[in-house]
Amino acid sequence: MIPSSRLPLASLASAFVRVTAALTLAACGAEASRPAAPEVSGPTPGDASVVLAPGGGVTGGAPDAGRDAGKDAGTTADAGGVTTIRVHYPTGAHTLSLRGAAAPLSWTTNTPAARIADGWTWSSRNMTTAFDFKPLLDGTTWSLGPNYRVSPGETIDITPRFRSAQGSFSVRWQAFASPTLGRSRRVWVYLPPGYEENTEARYPVVYMHDGQNLFDRNASFGCWYADQALDDGAANGSIREAIIVGPEATAARMTDYTPSVDPGRGEGGGADAYLTSLATELRPLVDRELRTLTAREDTAIIGSSLGGLVSAWAGVRRPATFGLVGAMSPSTWWDSTMILGAVSGMSTQATKPLRVYVDSGNAGPSADDAVNTAELARRYRSVGYRDGVDLLYVLASGHQHNEAYWAQRLPRALAFLLGPRPHRGAMP
């Protein structure tokens, strides 16, 4: 029998998540005061929304941490039947071996991998079934996170981490100056757990608005705990490790985040300039200084309230840049619900976002604009989006319009938009 302390299965990943959450609760008093996650509604009559599990993820959709949730790179098939595992990790003076669930690998014996330029490789012609595996550094240290899985004839590239359980965040740019907008702002950046350890890895990027509220536990409007969401997702395999870039809002927030002038307010309409600044000024800086994946399937934009509105607008105006869109409690009401017509107009666009997440609560003074947001989801369906495939709409019963509730829903949004790394072929 294999000792449980050595077996890299789901129970260990779950225990790690529970311990991490407990430590975070102890360190951040504000965390303990966050409202408990209420039930999330299923479909309403005539509405094909995805059914969600109470307080959790999509029913039946949570990755099995003991199976393919840990697959963080692409695979390619080999008609010749050679199964190849390529482990990208700084070699240094290290050695690397594999253990797995099918011969010639086993969970009890190290099988050495051969050194290559940026890591190690192992191949076999004897595999007849898909199997779980994990790499070990220097023969003793398991990779963190869930098991990996490979099928016969596949070549799989992975970028594991062995020592880093948590990411880090900071204000990376104290005064990012935008010539387009004519003003500066601070920009927060979260780097995932493996970023500093595994310099062979590159990561998707999530651009999030209102950066001052994403990580700072003392933020005046509340904290999203975005770092905790991604740390936990990396531990249980539900979310790819990713970089978050969070430019702070300025006094011109209402202008920056709105696509048009709202006659009732007499202001707004600067969203195109704001998105131009993100896409052509901030993003090149991020890609130059950080190890990013730059394809649109690796680039998300997420926000709430007016930030949700501008994220939906980004999907209309810049889908070739931001392929993944998260509109949380969007201000769909803005300018007589102009965003509804804009989304309907995407039916004529050759390029649309690859995935869209939309949500709202239904409580509080505004009922979180639930009726208009449900209509927004229907407009996405009308231009071809399919529930649970490339659209996830969530109505969170009892949730109000504030950061505490957005923090609860963020892991589900990230899991849908990013999820485990897709099978896309060899490493970039």
C-alpha cells in the first residue's frame, strides 16, 4: 500500500486548499466577515442558464484533481504510438523523474527522465491507456497541484512547480502614464505561484479594472481577494495559473468605463479611449516585462459594475485582443441599456470573444440590475453563444452589488474563462 503522505491525489490537494484558506482567514480579519455564499439559481422558465451547484462551481464541471486538472500545457497526437512527456523547468544541478499509474511508471518507483535544453523528456511506446502521472524534483519533491494525465500517442508539455504554493502581488507601476488618456495611474500585478520558480513558464493575463480593490485587504470599498482565488485554483487545478494586471481607477472612472454619454447623467463616453490605452499602451509594457502568453485565448478582461460594462464593451470593440470577457454585475442600465444593442450587433462581426461570463445578484436597493443582466445573457445567446460552452450566466440569489459578493463569484468566473490549460499543441 502506498503511504497517503506520498500519494499525489485529490485528497492532498484538497487538504492544501483548506489549510491555505485557514491561514488566509487568520491573517485577514476582513475575510471572516465576508457573507456566506448563498445558493445560486438554476434556469428560470424559458432561460437556458447553466445550473450551478450551491456555493460552488458548475455542477459536474469541477475538474477532478486526481485526473487531468493539472494539465498545464498542450498535447499533440503521434500516429506512431509514442507517448512523450516533456517537463519544462530550469535544469540547474537538478534531476527529474516521473511516477505514474501505468507501467512502465509506478507510484512507488522513480523513473528518470532525460535532460533536454529547457528541462527533461520521457517517452514510451508501451502505453495503451490514459494514465495519471507526476514529476519529482531530485527524486524526492512532488510537483504541487493535481496529477497530470496523458493519453497513448500524445506529446504533453508541462511547466510544473515544486516549491511555490502562493503567488505574490504588488503595485508594479506607480505611475503608468497613458498618452491616450493624458493621465497616470498605479497598476497592480499578481504573479502566479510558479512564476518566480519556473522561469520556463509563460502565463495567460487577466486584465481587471479597479485595481485598488483586487488585493488590498484594507481597500475602502472592500477586497476581491483575487490572489486567493488564483492561488486556490492553482492548488486544486480548477484555474490555470495566470497573471493579473489591475490598473487603478482614477477620478475619471465614470468616463473611462462607459461607452457613451448617459443623458441622465450628462457624462461618460470614454471607454474606447480607455480600451485603446489598455490594448496599445499597457499591454505592450506587460508583454515586454513579464512572461506572458499573448494570444486572445490567453487574454481576459474582467470587471464589475461599470467595470463589467466596459468589459462587455471590450468584447464588442476589441475581441481580437480580449478573447475572454467577464462582466460581473455590469451596469447594463447605462444609457438606456445601450450595451444590449451593442451585443446584439455582434451578429455581423467576424470576430467575437471566445468565452463570456455574465452574472448578477438579485438583492439590495438596486436588485443588482438583475433583469437587465439576464437580458444581456439572452442577447449573447442570440448571437450564437451556448450556455456552458462559451457562455456562463450566473444569477446569485441574495447577492448585492458590492466587492464582498464579487469576491465570492470570482473563482467561478475565472474557472470558466481560464479553466485548466486547453490542449493546444507544443509549448510556445
